[in-house]
Amino acid sequence: MTPPAPAPVRQDGNTSGIAALLRPRSIVIVGASEKSRWSRTTFDNLMQSGFVGRVHLVNRRGDVVHGQQSFETCGAIGEQVDLGVVIVPAEAAVASIDDFGRAGGRAAVVLTSGFAETGAAGMELQNRLHDAAKVHGVRLLGPNSLGFVNFADNVLSFATPIRAPSRRKGTGIVSQSGATAFFLAELAYQQDIGVSYVVATGNEVDVDVSSVAEYLVDDPRTQAIALFIETVRDPASFLRAAKRALQIGKPIVVLKVGASEVTAKSAAAHTGALVGDDRVFDGLCRQFGIIRVRSIEELLATSEIVARTGALRPGGLCFISNSGGICEIAADAAQLRGIELPDVDAPTATALQGTMPGFGTPHNPLDLTGGIEPAQCEEAIRILGGQERYAAILCAWYSIPVSTYEESPRLAQLHHHLSKGLNEADVPGLLVSYTPAVVNDHAKKIIGETKAPYVACGFDRAISAFAGAFWWSKRQREAKQSGAIAQTLQRSSGERPSSERAALEYFERKGVPVVPATVAVDEAQAVAAANGYGGRVVLKIASPDIAHKSDIGGVALNLDGEQAVRSAYRRIVDAARSHAPDARIDGVIVSPMRDRGVELIVGMSRDAQWGPVLAVGLGGVWVEVLQDVSLRILPTHVGEIRNMLTELKGAKMLAGQRGIPAADLDAVAAVIARIADAMLELGPDLVAMDVNPLWVRGDHVEALDALFVWQDETEPTA
Amino acid sequence: MTPPAPAPVRQDGNTSGIAALLRPRSIVIVGASEKSRWSRTTFDNLMQSGFVGRVHLVNRRGDVVHGQQSFETCGAIGEQVDLGVVIVPAEAAVASIDDFGRAGGRAAVVLTSGFAETGAAGMELQNRLHDAAKVHGVRLLGPNSLGFVNFADNVLSFATPIRAPSRRKGTGIVSQSGATAFFLAELAYQQDIGVSYVVATGNEVDVDVSSVAEYLVDDPRTQAIALFIETVRDPASFLRAAKRALQIGKPIVVLKVGASEVTAKSAAAHTGALVGDDRVFDGLCRQFGIIRVRSIEELLATSEIVARTGALRPGGLCFISNSGGICEIAADAAQLRGIELPDVDAPTATALQGTMPGFGTPHNPLDLTGGIEPAQCEEAIRILGGQERYAAILCAWYSIPVSTYEESPRLAQLHHHLSKGLNEADVPGLLVSYTPAVVNDHAKKIIGETKAPYVACGFDRAISAFAGAFWWSKRQREAKQSGAIAQTLQRSSGERPSSERAALEYFERKGVPVVPATVAVDEAQAVAAANGYGGRVVLKIASPDIAHKSDIGGVALNLDGEQAVRSAYRRIVDAARSHAPDARIDGVIVSPMRDRGVELIVGMSRDAQWGPVLAVGLGGVWVEVLQDVSLRILPTHVGEIRNMLTELKGAKMLAGQRGIPAADLDAVAAVIARIADAMLELGPDLVAMDVNPLWVRGDHVEALDALFVWQDETEPTA
């Protein structure tokens, strides 16, 4: 048999060959052995799950293993096999992949550990493994992976026992930690959360979390994608997945570790991954509508709930329970998480009271009380579900019984009517347990009968999940409004403006409003310039060699009258000469004084992973003490920059404070967008940039100062 | 039979008679009936729980009910009964309490609803109920209560079916919402969390959440107190409980709703409770070491874990799991919640590597990996548990099996060795499930055999619980160091200083450093005063009728030289005359200019519920935009005021910023304490006070301005 030509790799994003990996027609366990726990478990998982394709075994002695005759090599099987599950020792892995590839294998999971995670020698072995796979066009998952599960096609190619939930579609789980993948799958089983795939990506020598995400974005059984990430190895692939997901409306939920320093250390020990700047990652999650969460439970509850609700229409949440105490906790939790709970309007209140005689004044959250009649619950949900102000209904109630002890005719009636009301509502409606619960066979039967739209995560997690759903739905709508997402454009103009003046003049040519300025080379010119502007002025030393002018006494603010200007001129020049004797001094810049406004900082720096990052913050204590900065990767668009302004902790400052008029956010965002475009045009040699401050008063926006830092540039002398 | 003399009420705090309520020797169900779900459930609960005392039934027809002969009245029983469970209709409740009291009853739970929660008529009926109880010295729980459970003594006097956890000591649950009490009890059952009492306080006409808390503080079976609160009806009792708990080292954990406006509305509909100022409550929680949480799950997990660990010694948390991914999530979660995870020191790392051949570099969090040998886990915990830098060990691991499917010899060995290591460690050590799990009979058996110190709440909740435990332990130590908690001292001195000058002079007499000041009545005096101070000065209008001087142009800052002082004097007096023509003008205050420092605001206002509240914040945007204020109820002490300074969002400003030296926090706290004492001496007619700013530069602290607002005082004219 002639091996087929190598399959093409990395066309069409990075998803080529991933179908052969995740949806194989046939499988071979390479290194099958009675002694191996992984071999036994993987084989049992595949057999018990009902996988319809062939499962071959390769054992170097050709023994009978797990009751089945094995082959000595893949070549000996005599037919092409899509997927190889490799569990041979690390030192034998390269040869096994070579054998598998020669036999026409298309994708392999390497469970074996002892590669990059162990140090330099392991890294070298891992590279050889990758090379062997590339020769044959075999896609590799791992090494050091626990494998993957494709519930929809009954492919449970996983090294630990794993149980399938009832619904084999819903969340696609991708995790860089095998154990975390298992905990997520186990939690999904316990709460019977719908799952399409569980993929543990291990050391990611080839297939990584991003490429699997790219694949799942277009997978019809996957309604939401849940990622556990330590580091993103292929930022371009990750961004392709994120942009496409936002475009077609498939939610991505991410639990990414690395916010703490200690974590950076653990991650290094764990997979050798370098943990990127968490704040940049946070910014791009906001930018591309990725829902970021902080715990395993939140990850799964959020992806399940967003998968079920889909994109919500504008409006708030209607919360219903049969306990006033729970309604109060829900109201606090919703406020904390930014969910709106629009109150019941007067006609609806009247309609509700008509359905529920003797009932008090209905509010949202709505306490239906312990004494409610089951049919009244359904009617109340029907009335509330028809209200335009609500985009979704969350009903917290007793859990679906998991034993006959918990059953009662009344509870059954309640669950029946609640479910009917929620299923028939105009907007997505979910029934959620009060606290985290399990869904066992007993509960599954009831859910099957009542068609209960039930999530057993507890209402606290459900509210945080709904916060994600509301936010993501808004991002969805914004993405549609702002049209296509901006594409990278980094042609370099060849210019290299360096001094403050050159930087500001460059910006001015690009349409960025810049404060008027005159370079004076003597006192008289300074006075003349000041008189020309009228009012108070600012003097600053003009030197391409002095970056931090204030620090050396090179700035004088708020100068009123000729005498003040003259004395400031002398003071500044003297200070510059004494603090930076070698600096070239072009003179002194004279500008009108700008105050009674808000000062922003607009910056850019290049992230090793994500490229140019735009930072927008408020000046003074906001940025210095509170690190109040919003980040986005570039390019981006005006609407997104406007979002950056509104998400600042000090956003109120822009809404008008202490006699300063409210900033025109559209005007400010437009100027920042022009600054960003102008920067990008300068090409990748511009490694960092600051416009500090960008002064704003109403719709009057001006760059007052700017600093460019170029690649390989000698540091300014001061 | 002569009824006994009424029992004394409200001696020794508010706990008198509560023992008769919660630990009755005999019980009567008043209004027992086959038709009543409550009657049936309460009777079944009492019978099945193994209550050793007599359970009588009273039914107005004297029927056989629940298979037992009932009496027509309590008097007919012929013996004194401690506890009455009243489930008669609302209109019959007063007569029933009267009958019960005449027969010598000591305490009653009134399950019946239809009282204050329904409006004015219900409130009146509730007051009559209370009056009837007072006549006989009967303590009342409710009305509109679901009852209570005393697991330790098998008194399940509760209106819904309730299941007992294995350990009948641990958390004492007190809830103003009956349903929430039930959810807490049910969650405790599912996770087999130790519970001593569950008390639903209902409308709180007599016994309230505070009085039960006071009782539980000294109850030996209660190791931690978990409260669900909508409003505190008896602040004095609440504070007694909190202070005593802090004194004797019994943790109180509180879930209090009311942070959101919507909640305030729901609560009004629910129990007619007025929700107090949430920020004041938050401040007093910090002040008295009450752990505040935000969800039902967090409430229970925190009280269980703090009950188990007790007060922790100084040091950080050692986190162990067998997954690198989990270690990373734990590190992020710990940082987010302020838990320190001190890294493993070099000798310990060497010792660990000696125990675990081939193991990488050990860190904290410690990933023991999936390949660890069970006995090595025990040894690793032994080594880490002996380190002084760790105050507790949290080990996240696979849950204890709930079925044979989940069992394996290896997992059993792991649980055995982990438990042994944790139980023998020098510091508290807990085993926690990765995600929320249940503890059923299968798991209970394993826990019994392995003595696993197991909490099934999931490691995310466990970390938030440990954050509470660490914080509470620190408050414990601080409370011991600061000695007795300050006692209220509010003798009024009879003084009523009113103008800015009078206020500052009053403070000066009381030892508060105040900026020097001279009142000038003409330009010449102002110039002389300025010359006397030297340097730049400030001029401010001096008038008892002008409170907000800046707003009318009554302040001039940063004046340098005679000309500037003269022109400012004229400007200020003119501005005052034109803006407030009727104001008395005493002249112009001349003070040295204070800048290059940090400006604090020190304020006091009287809370309707909690009395005088001290507010300390940073001036400018901090207080105006960020509401960056720390609150404590008065009186308090210097150590606590120092804590207020360090918990400000802008605390970094006090650590030295932008060339301003670090503030001497002890000096600042001492001055604020003097301000607080001086205010309290002025008595309750002083309804509000501001020292704004309190200027701080290093150890130089000065009040620059002060404003007193007196009861019934005419508002200043400007």
C-alpha cells in the first residue's frame, strides 16, 4: 500500500485537518497495553461510548490487548486510519508518529508526557515529534494531552473515565490543562449541561486552543465555546476565531489565568508557557466580545446559559422566585454585575394583580411567594414575558427532585407550569436551582417530561452568567452596527518624527488637533508669541534630547504678562543647560495655557504577543495611582474607542465635574482614532508613543504634548 | 393549676427566655389539624428527629390529630409546656397566645402570617399579639416565621421538611427570610456541613436576628454564626452580639441585602423592613470583625470553613492540588481576594524534592501532578504544614466518591493519605472538592473511615471563605491588641460653636492641630498678618452665615506679597457683600497657605439606626467621583481609624506620591481620633460635621476648615 500524499496543513485559518482529528472515521491506539491505565481507559471510553468506526490497537509485540488482536505497527493494519492515540513512552513517540504517518494517518493525539514541560531536552524531543508529523501532514494534539471527547459523534478519546451529558451539543470546551478539562466535563455531567466537545490541548506543539476554537466557531453542534487558557501561542489564530465568532454570533467564554504573579510562576512549571500581559488580554476580550470569567463554575454556567439564550434583544432581566429573600439577594447581585432589572410598569402590575388575587404590589424581582398557585406562575410569566422591557426571564426555584423524597404533587405542578410559561415566553426564559444542584437520572426523567428549561448551577452563578449574556449581546449589536471589523494596515510612511515638536507637527498633518505653538529663540520672540496668543501661556524647552521636560525644570505653566514670560524663558533655558549640558536646544516652545479641562493620556506600546496596543486613560492620580487605563489592540475603530472612554473608572470626570463641561465623547474618540491611525502609518519601528496630555473641554480637544520612542533609538539624555 | 409568675424578659442582653425557645423540654402545637400542611410537617419533623420531650397537640375540637389525642386548650394539658408552635389563623393567634401563656408557656413560634407584612391592620394585630405575650412573659419568634431547628437537641420545629447533617454542631444559621433559612439548611444537608441551629425570625415582633445571635455567641455547639439580614431592628443588641463575638473569638458571617435600590423596594414588600444605609453597615462589619459575604453559597462555605479553622495564626495559605491549571486559577483567585500565598522557601523545596524524586521545582500553589504517589502527598503536607509562613493548608482534590463508579483503589489511597497529612498538620488543613459536590451516604461512610477534613463547596468558594477566615483572624488579633472596645461616651459640654472660626478654635482647645489664623478687619491688618506668617497665604471670608465660601468667591489661595493680599481682601469682601448681602461679616481670615500635601475629609453624620458615623476620605476626585470614604460607627479607637486610612482606594496617596512625603498614619489617626472625641463631647445636637480639608504632609497634620451643623439650626444663608 502506498501512503497517500501528505494532507495540506494550515490552509483556511488553522483548522485544516482538525476535522480528521475531532471527527475521525477510524482510530488506532498506538502503544496499547494491558499494563497501561491510559490504554485501558481510552479503549473502554471508545467502546462504551458507541463509536461507530473501527478501533485498532498497535502493540510492539502484537499481543492480544483488551481482548482484541493488536498489530505490531500501524503499517500492518492494512488500511488508512484517521486518528492515532499515541501512548508509547516519550523516547518511542517520534518513531510511532512516523509509522502512523507512513500508514496514511491524518491526525494524532499524543498523551505521552516528558516533552517541553520537562526542560530543554524535552523541548528538543517535542520539536522532533512535530517535524515527524509535518513530514506526513499529520495534525498533532499534544503531547502531554489527556485527549479529547466528541460527544456528538461518540468519540470519547480521553485518558480518564468520562461521562456524557444528555445533550450532546451546546458548549465546546477547550482547555490547556487536561485536569481542568476533566473537571469541566465532570461538572457538566453532574449538572447535565449540554457539551459538544472537550479538547485538552496539552503542550500545543501543533493544534492549539486557538485552532480548535477556530474549528468550533463553525461547528453546528457547538453553540458556545468555553476556553481555559494559560497562554495564547498563536495570537493571529485566536483573533481570527474571536472575530469570526463575533461576526456570526457564537459566544466565546474564557477563563484565562495569569492575573497574579504567582500564577506566572506556576504556569512556567506547568507547561513552560509564558503568561502574557493580563491587562492586554482583558482589553482584547472587551474589544472582541469575549466573555471573561474567573472560575470553573462560572465558565460552564456562562457558556451553558449563553448557548441557551443566544443573543438577547435590548432590555433588562426579569427575575422571579418564590422567596422575598432570594429576590433581594438577586437585586444586589444584579446591580453588582451591571444587570438592569426594569421594574414592572403600572399596566403590567394591574394585569398581574388580576391573575393573582390578594397579591401585593408586583415588582421586579418578583416574589411569587410560597403560597402561589402553580397555574398563576405560568400566567405571571406569560404576562411578564410579553413586556418589551424584558430581554430574558430568570426564574429561581426549588431544584428538580433527584429522589422521591424531594417530590410532591405541588412541586411537580409548579415545575410544570413554570416550565410551560418559560418555554412559551417571547424571550429566552430559564429555570434555575436556588443553589448548585445535581441532575441525576431521576431529575432527567422529570426534565424530559416537563421540558423544563433548567440549569442547575444555582441562581448566583446564573446571574453572573446573565451578566455575560447581556454584555455579549450588546457587543454583538455594536459589532453589527460598526460594520466590518477594521483590518490591519501597517504600511510605513518612512517618516521618523522624533522631538516633541516634530511629533505634534506630524499629528497635525494627519488631522489631529494640536495646541498652537511657536518656537522662540530669545525672550523677545517668546513675549511676541505670548502676546499673539493672548491670555496665559505655557513655556517648554524645545530639545530633541530631553524627553521628560518637567523633571529638569523645563516647563513653566500659567504665565500671565511679559514679565512672567521673560523670567520663565531665562529660568527654563538655564535649567536645561545645567541639567542636560549636552542636549541640543532648539529654543523654547510658547503655547496658550490650557486648563479647566480634563486631561487624558493616549498611549501605544507594542506587546510581544498582540502587537500594537492602544491605551487611553485619565491623567493625574487616575493613571498614576489607580492604573485607570483602558486597552485595545490596534487597529480598532471609533466606536470601540468611545467604549474605552466609558469603561474608565473615572468616566464620570468626562461627564462634567467641578464646573468643567461634559466632554464630547464622539469628538474625543474621533481624535484618538486619528492619533491611532497616524501612529500605525509610522510602521513597526515606532515602539511606543504617548500623547500626554490630550486636553479636552467640551468638544475642544487638543494634543498638548507627544513623545515617540523609536526602535534602536538612543534614549534621550534626560 | 396556677400559672407561674411571668418570666423576666430582656435581662442580660436580649437573650432571656431564648433558651426556653430554642431548647424546650416540651412542646405544644397550637392549632394542630389534619388539614394543615404545617401541622403535619412540624409534627413529623419533631417525631422523626427524635425529640425526647413531650409533644402535645391543641385543637379547638379536641380531635385525634396525626394519630394523637389533642387537647382543646393549652390549659387542658395539665402541665407546663415550654414551647408553643402556633399555627392557628391570624385572627385567633392572640387568644391562643393568651391561653398558652396562662398555662405557663415560656416561648412561642408563630408560623401564622397575615400580620405586619400585610399593612396597617396586620401591624395592629401583631402589636396585640406581642402585648399578649408580654403579659405572660412569653418570648415570641415570628409571626410569619417558618420556625426553627435545634439539631443538637433534635428539636426540628420547622414548617417544611428538613434534613439533618451528620454533625449537629458548627454553624448557627439565623435568617429573616424563612425560605432562605430553608435553602441554607438544604445546602448544608447536601454538602453535609455541620449545623447547630437554623432560626427563621419572620416579622421579629420580639425575638430578632440580633437576640438570637446574642444567644448563639455563647452557645457551645455553635462555632460560627451565619446571618441572613434584611434590616437590623435592634442595633444595640446587634452590636452587643458582634462585640462579644469578637471578644471571645466566635466568627459571625453576614449576608445582608440592601446594597441596591431595587432591593430596598423588594424588602419593603417582603417584611415591611426599612433597609438601612448599606455603606454604614459595611463599615461596622469591618469595625467589629463581621465577615460580609454576597451569596448563599459563600455564606455557608465561609461559616463552615471559619468554624473549622478557628482563628488562624499570622501567615499565608498553602494551596495544594494535583492540577497545574487549578493551581493557576487558585493563585489568581487568592490575589483577587487578598490572600497571601507565600512561596516555598529553599530548604523546604529541597525537603520536598527529597520526598518526591523526579519532581520539578515546588512552588505555592503546589501542583502535586496526576502522577503523585499517595504516600508522597501525606509527606508533602507534613513538610509544608511545619512551615511557619503558612497559617493554613487548603488541598483541592477529586471529590469524595458518591457512588462506586467514582471509586478506585488509587483514589481511596490518595484521600487516605491526604486526610492523614492534613489532620496531623500543625495548622488547620482542609480537603476541598474541585467544584461544588454533594456528600451522600456513600461519601459519608468514606469520610467516616478516612476522617477526611472535607468541605464539598468547591475550591473557588473555599478560597473566598479562606479570605474571610484570614481577615477575621487578623481582626481578632487586632481586637486583642487594642484591648477593650471603646465604650460610648456622650456627655454634652453644652457648647455650640457655629462659625468656621468657632469650630476650629473649639477643636484647637481639644488638642486638634489647626492651621494658624488671624481675623483681619481691614487690608492693613490682613497684610500685617500675612507678613507675620511669611510665605504665601490664604484669605477667606469670616462669616457665621456663609457655609460654602468658595462658591461665592469668598476664598483666595496662594497669595504672595502685599499687593496680592490687598487686592484679594477687597475682592473677597465685595463678593461676600454682593452674594450674601444679609450675612454678618466678621472680617477676613488670614492663614498660611498649605499645599504640597494630601487633603483628607473627616466627617460625621448621625445615622438613624446606628448613631454617629465617622467618615474619613481623600479630598478632590477621590471623594467626589469615587466616593472613596471609609465609615465607622462612633465611638471607635485610634487603631481602627488607622485601618480606615489603609482601606481607602486611594491609600497609595498617603504612602507618598508626586514628591509629597508619606503621611505619618499614626499621627493622622491620632488627630482624627481627637476630632471624633471632641465631636462626641458636643452631644447629640451636633447632627453633622466636616473637617475639610484635614491637611497632611508627613507628620504635619492640620485642620484647615471645619463646619458644624446643629439640630434645628437655620441653614446658613450661602
